[in-house]
Amino acid sequence: MKSMFIRRLIGFSIGPVAGAIISFITIPLTTYFIEPAEFGKASMFSVFQVLISTFLFLGLDQAYTREYFEIKDKINLLKNALLLPLISSFVILLMIVFNLNFVSKILFNTEHYKFASFLFGYTIILMVIERFILLSIRMEEKALEYSIVNIFIKISILICTLIFVLFIRTDFLAVIYSTVLGQIIGNLYLVIKYRSYINYFSFTLDKRLIKRLLIFGIPLIFSASIITLLQSLDRIFLRAWSTFEEIGIFTAALKISAVLTVIQTAFTSFWVPTAYRWYKEKKDIKHFQLVSNALLLFMSILFMILLMSKKYISMILSSDYSSAAFIIGMLCLQPIMYTISETTTLGIVFSRKSYLNIYVSVIAIIPNVAINILLVPKFGSTGAAIATGVAYIFFFLSRSILSNRYWKGMSIKLHLIVSLVMFIAALINAYNFEMIIMVNLLFLTVILLIQISTIRNLYNILFKTEVNKSWDFS
């Protein structure tokens, strides 16, 4: 049974990991040909795109996953959940078409890029469709298929990027056009293969179901919007008080820290349907606790490996982006704390008290805004990175504490201690000095010693048959 658990986890991990490798190849390619200021402009395209799409989902994407095991007709559930976001995305596209100059000014500080502004609106529709189809594949626990789709989209973007920077142009539009074209190619595959999922000719409108989805989803609009804003505030503050060059350096570091975001994507893709099923089967709380502790161990070790590799990360990027290596530690706290919180927030989703996510979002965004205001004008991308790291520690704390109020919950003392050690390590690594390698080895040793009980438990479950019999990871 534990082998089945591991196989599903590996199956969901293949796509994101392969996608990360492909993205990792794309990063030096992009930074070599494109200057930081141009890269910063391209970043604003994706920042505002994600902000708008979050509102469009209306929380119905998460409501869909919550109701998936409660509704027999899965396809009709998908179509009802997708309907409102899809209509809203078309409305947004029309609004953009009639205001291309304004959109271009907001995104790129000039009115000259009308076609790029149109693509901004067009890809929002694609993002909505892709989101719900991938959610459906994920909830069906089709691990290999989910991975294949992710790999295909990433390869499409990589090939398009190569074509643009080598043969067409080397400005920020090369990044935008190649990303959009690669996304279109990947989404065509999804739409053709899963056309039955979005075929509204065979559709039964269920107003009662939509109302039920909205009751769960609407509170998530506010929390998801604030979280998306939280993920974007760093670049927004840099846009207001710094330069496109600083945004470019910050974005390059963010791309590197996406190595851990891959684990976040792979784990949550696997964990969400598994956790819902375990809850329905009334699985013992110790299973949830062990998964959380094991994830903490894995993520904290990977975090230290990245910190110890920052010298080589600097070599991957062009010399214009070398300072990005010093803020990677802080930015890595974002995917780490988010991923770990997916195992400690279950009380919120199980109890259907989705409105609690609003409190989580507000608690996280307050220190983020305060630190950005204090540090960005003086320290630029470093200040923005510190604000992000602190905010996600608050995010984890609030998510976990509120969850434990409405579920048996689990102990997070270990998580708190390890998080504090990682934050101190990230802060020290924002500066360069001769003994940094020895310091990082010391931090790694401390992290392993703190989690020795988790290491012992995992060893016993994996290698001692008499212990393994008391666990059921099916």
C-alpha cells in the first residue's frame, strides 16, 4: 500500500520536475540574450495576468475540487464550475480590446504595444480553460497524463523561446510572444483531447449546484486575490519605487526559486485528492502528521542544498543578473511555506469554512506591505525578497493555527523551529562572506538534528515490517 502511495506521488512529480528542468534551461537562455530591464517588463505581463485570472475563477476552481467526490456526474460538475469563469474571461478580453492603449500603458509604460496587450487578454481565456481541465485530470488521479501535459506545455514554450531569441528578436516581446505561442500550442492539445470536458452542447445547467459552488468559492475570491496580490506585491512595489532592472533581477531569482515551486505543484497535485479521500475514509490523524513532517524534512534539506549552490547559480545567469543569487534563499521560503501549509490547513477545507482563508491572506499581507514600504526604496530587490519570506512564514502560521481550531489538527512545533532556522539562514545568505559554506553546513546539520525523530520514523516504516503493518497509505 505504501508502494501505491509512492507510485502516485512519483507519477504526479514527473511532469513538474521535468517542467522545472526545461524551465531551468530556459532561464540562462533568456538572461543571456535579454537585459534585466527588458526582462522586468516581460514580468509585469505575467504579474497582472495572474492577478486578473484569480478574480475570474470566482473560487470555483477550489469549489470544484471540494465537491468532486460528492457529485456522481463529474463532467457536468466541471462544466457548471467552468461556466462563469469562462464567460467572465471573454468579457475581460472585450474590455481590453476597446482599451488597448490604456492596457499597454499600465503594463509597459507606453501605449505602443497594442498587440501584446491583446495577447494579454486572449491568454486569460486559455488560462481559465487550462486550469479546469488540469484540475479534472488531477482529481481523476491520472498522474502520468497530468505529467505529460505539463511537460508538453513547457517544451512548447522552450522551443518557441529558442526560435524568438535566436532568429527574431531579443527584447521583452520575445519573452511574451514565445510564452503565449507555447501556451497556445499546449492548450490546443488539451482542448482537442479533452473536448468533451468543455462541450456545452451536452450540458445541463444546475443552478442549485452553481449556487453551492459559489457559497464555497466566493469567500475564496477575496483570499485568493489577496494571496495573488501577495505574490505580486514585490514586483509592484519595485515597479513603483525602483527600476525595471531591479524587477528583472528579482524575477530571475524568482525563476531559480521555482525549483521548489515544482515540488509545490507536484505535491499539491497529488495531495489534494489524496487528503480528501483519506478524510472520507476516516484515516488516522497520524498519517496526515507523518506526511507533513516528511515533507518538512525534504523541503528543508532541499532549501539548504540550494543555498549551498548559490555560487553555481550565479554562473548560470549572465553577469547582469549575478546579484539574484543572494536573494534566492528568501524567495525559496514562498514555495516551501506554502507547500508545507497544504498539509496543515486541512481543517479549513474539511470544515468548509473557506472564509477563514480571508483572515489568512490579510494576516500574511500586512507584514509584506509594511516591509516592502520600509525596505524596497533603500534595498530594492533584496528588500522585496525579505518581505516575501516574512509574509509566507505568517501565511503558514495563520493557516495552521486556524485549521487546528476546526479539526483534530496536528502539532506544528517542529515546523516552527525549522522555519525559524531557514529564515535566519536565508537572511545570512543575502550577504557574501568567506565562511558562508561552513555556516551553511552548520545550518544543515542543525536542521537534520532537529528532525531526527522524523528520520527515525521514516526509516522504521520503510524498512521494518512489524512497524509498517500499523500504517495504511493506500
